[in-house]
Amino acid sequence: MEFMDFLKKPPREYTPVPFWFLNGDLDEEELRRQLRDFDAHGVHGVVLHPRIGLSDHIAYLSADFFRCVRAAIEEAAALDMRVVLYDEGMYPSGSACGQVVKDHPELASRGLVLTDSPLPGDNVLCQTEEGALVERFSGGTIRGIHFGEDDGEPFAPKSADILNPEAVARFIQLTHEAYWREFRPWFGSTIIGFFTDEPSILGRNAPRGMMPWTAGFDKIFTEAGGRLEELTALFNGGENEGTRLYHALILDRESHVYYESLSKWCEAHGIALMGHPHQSDDIEVEKYFHVPGQDLVLRWIAPETGDLAAMDTVMAKCSADAARLMGRPRNSNECYGACNRNGNPWYFTGGDMKWYTDYLAVRGVNLFIPHAFYYSLAGQRSGERPPDVGPGSNWWPRYHMWADYLTRLSWLMSDIDLHADIAVLCKNRDLRPELAAPLFAGQKGFQYLPESVWSECHEEDGALVCRGRRYRAVLGESDMFPAVPHTADAISPDCLAEPARDTLRVARFTKAGVACWLLVNAGEEAIETRLTLSTDRPVGAYDLWRGAARRVETDRADAGRSLTLRLARRESLLLFACDEAEWRALDAAAEPVALPRPRFQMIGEDETAITKTYAATLTLDETHAGRPASLTLEAEEMAELTVNGVDCGASFWTPHRFHIPAGALRAGENDVRLTVTGSLANRYGKEKVWYGLKG
């Protein structure tokens, strides 16, 4: 099957594209060396991200800065790698590291305040019984690229007013046009996009309670029929016609002044607008991105809290569904950044990384932007939004396993026809996680339809039709589309689990003409259930982590084919329908021989490398000789196994299950060696984290 060939070796274009923190005393040859190292580990693209820690002598957008960027772009081109430019120094975007406001203080971010005591320089918009509504500069800043420019530090760059067309035009002139002048020959080939990062109207560290505003917005608001005095409700949690109009007009202003301007510039210069908006549920502005995106950082969601409970749990569906609505082939997520356990920097496990990856993929993300690969970990740089999930991680020597998995998932989830019988009507910054949660837990596919497309929807034969797709149920906004059922009860799940398993996540879709079910265990315990798929064809399975296909034994059922599903903790699996000949060509589903746990003894510990080494002798009879086998162990954190000197690979989460290849085992005594590498929190974090073999 061609489908299987692409799964085994997906095209390079589906590579992970990490943030590469340019955060040290940049050296051209070192930049080139690191890119070659990335490429050798299966990473064929980068986001060039100027980051705090950049040497003071390298000014943002200076000749020295561009000399270093040029070295990286030239090397990437020679390696057939792809580059995404980053539009700020460092974030949020829109200020050119303070250069927009420098010499133009009138272009700084502004906000709306309700106060009893206006300050000198305030623009009093109106007096109300609750106080004066005034426009004033927000005092917002961004995080800069040099030490001393971080939040609260004296040289933090001033944020610009991204609702002001003049400020945005100056931002584009200073940033985008400068990159274009320097690197025009690579645009559209090596350079594929510009990344804009969570633009903020007020900037960071604006006074608590201030609301977004811009000069002249009072006129825009009143000419649209708004009454300024109604905006006092913004400050006490109220809602009225004025506040609803305010939010709509602010969104419209931000959309057209900022996002649309950047989108048109990128399109005119042959590249994609990439990146992500300010909030996880900002769905309406995604239409301006050629690659819609979101970011998963700061452990907003986590294995221990689950993937259904909060606003941020909707982010992956936000970008993926927006991309589907617009016919965009890719959507991205800037993932893993500062997702440390227990507030302990660098305590981020391989099991965490697998959980986050699967959370994103099963919801449709197909471009992974790992946060981050660090140019330098020297000094305080190691504590700046850790961890390094690339060359500075404990799994870098084995990173090809992660790169293969991320690339395979990205290919798999691109150019698919998603099965979704349910439409969830939503508004910007209100993606109804309480409605989405039972659909995920019940394995029912759905599509978000934001408010801007409702006018395109119509009822037809008891279904909702939008942009060529039919939905047999609608959730949210119960007064709309009354001819369509407003309950998901009658909608069949994408796969029927008996008994039900609420930690089972599924994406059902068609890829290259093949019916597929991507299954993910989102819980902490193994899943075992009887699964029924709505197909009358034979079923194959593909282990996406190992890159191995096998047959699946099924029974015919009234609703299709049923099978026994076992998904271990952190496991994912692709099931697919095939014809009889294709099914017979797959490997038989026989499990490898499960070996008994050897009696390990620790024979060495290297506190500098954070490793413990164990050895055991395993005595086997001739029935095991030359046969593939498996060995399951409990250990924290990364484990690597050799048997009789044969490398049996690495495992990044417990339970660690090693596949021992045929020929590694022999009759009689077998030498088994296990190396366990602990968390880098033991080197860089606040607290030591135990590691080693359990039991």
C-alpha cells in the first residue's frame, strides 16, 4: 500500500519545526554546526527566534544580527531545510523590540480605564455615575532579547498599539521589509513563513483591569451606535448592548489592522503567515493565518489534570477546525514550553512529551513547533522558559525516535476528510469546553463553527450544511437552526467501546482513500475494551511510535467489525481498513515472547551524567533463542537496554516496554544491561528528582 509506504517514511516537509532560541554570543560556524546536528537528528526546519540572552553587541535588526541570520539561512538552504522567520525580538509581536515606539511615543499601546481620579495626560471620554471613562497609555511592555529587558526590568521594550494602522505599518516596515531586503532570494523556497507570536493590544504588565483601546476608538464606537457610558459594565463583569458592540468592534479592528495587514504582506511575498493569536480560544482571527496555530505552554493542561477540564483544552481543535473551514492544509502548535512538573524547572518527562503530542495530534494538529531548542544554555539562559526539548535534553542522542513520530503524525493528519457529525456553534473566546468534553470522552467527532460562518449555514433535510459539510446535530446557540437536533444523543460514536472508556480519544477520518481511526490513551491507566468500527473490511493496525504494521483479528458485528483493544499508558495506535490481500500482506499479530523480569543489580552511577547502570543475567532455554521478545520494566525516567551487546532501543515513559529483535537472545546465559537517565531538573532545576529502576 502506498499509504503504508508514506507512514513508514513520510516526506521531509512534515518535519517538526522547533523554535531555535538565538540566545547567546552567536557565531556563524556554530550556527551552521547546530543546523547540521538538527538535520542529522531528523529535524529539517527551524523557527529563527531571537531570544533573551542574545549578546549585547548584537542589536536587533542590525547588520551584525542579519549577518548571523544569513549564516543560518544559507546553511539551511544547503541542507534543504526550511526556515520560518520570527517577527519580533522577543514577544509579544508587534513592537519591533520597542523600535515602533522609539521616537514615536504616540504609537505606544493604549487602554480604557474607569477611574474616580483622571491623571494628567488622560483623555476623558465621558463622566458616569461610576466614574470617568478615560483613555490612557497602557504602559505595556514586551520581553526583549538582552538581559535587562525582561518583564519588570528597566529596559523592557515598550509595546506598540496594534490597533493603530500607523503603528502596524511602522512595524512591518521595520521588521518584514528589512528581512525582505536582506533575504529576498530565499523567500518562498528556504524561507516559508513569518511567525507572529501572541500579539497583545495592551502589552505585558499593563495595569490590572485596563481594557483594550486606541486613539479615536470612541468615535468608531459611537458612530456604530454605542453609548460610551454603557462601557462601565466592562469593569464590573456586566454585559449590555454597549459591551457586546465593544467586543465586536475591537475584534474587527484587531483583525483588519493587525492580522490582515500581516497576512497580505506574507501572501504578497510568497510565504505564509504563521504563529498564533493571544488566547487559546481566539478562533476568529485564525482565518488570516495561512497556517493557523496555537500554543501549548506553561502546563495549562497536563496529564495529572486531564485534557478536558479548562478553556485551554480547546486550543488544538481551535486551530485544526479553523484550518479545515478555510481549506488550509496545515495547522500548528508551539508546544511543550515551560510545561514543567511541580513548578520545578526542567522537570519535564518523556511521558509528558508523549501525552502532549498525542493530545494535539488526535485533535488534528499537523505541524509541531517544539519549544524550544536552545543555542546556548550558559548561565541564566538555562532558566529562561525551560526545558530545552532538543539538543539540551537527555533524549537528544535518541531524538530521531521523536522526530520520526512527530513527522509521521504530521503526515497522517494532513489532507484528511474528518468524520464529524456534530457542529458546535461557538463565538470568539468562547469555544464551549463544557460541550466539547463529553464529545471527546464519548468518542464523537465534531467541528467548531465560529460565529463568522453562521450566515453561510442552512438547514437541509434535518441537517445543518456549511461549506459543503453536513452535520446531523448542533450544539450551542439553542435558538438557531431549530430543524436540526440540538443533542448529540442520537449520534453514533466514531468507534463503539464496550465497556465505555472515557479516557479513549479518537479521530476518525479518511486519508488517501483509506478509512482510519487514530486512537490515543489520554489517561494514566491502560485501556482494555471491545471496540466496534463501522467498516465491513479487514482491519490493520499501525504502531505509530515504532513504525510497524500488523494484522488485526476482528469479528463481524451488526455495526461493522469488532476487536479487542488494549492501549497501554501513553500509547497511541492507528487502525485502518484494507482489502483482503492487503490484510494478508501485513505481519501476523502474534505478540513477541514476554520475558521474565531479570534480577538487576546497580553497577554504576554517574551523578554528572545523571545516569544509573544496571546489569543482570537472564538464563533462557532454547525456545527463546533467535526469537523476538519483549521486556517490560518500571523505571524513571529514560531507559536504554542492551541484550548481549545488541542495542534494543530507548524508552521514555513507564511502563518501559522493550522490543528485543530476533537473534539477540541465545540459549543459556544472556547479558542484560539497562541505563536509566534522570531528569535534567537534577542539573538545572530547583529540586532533585529521583530516578532509577523501580522494584
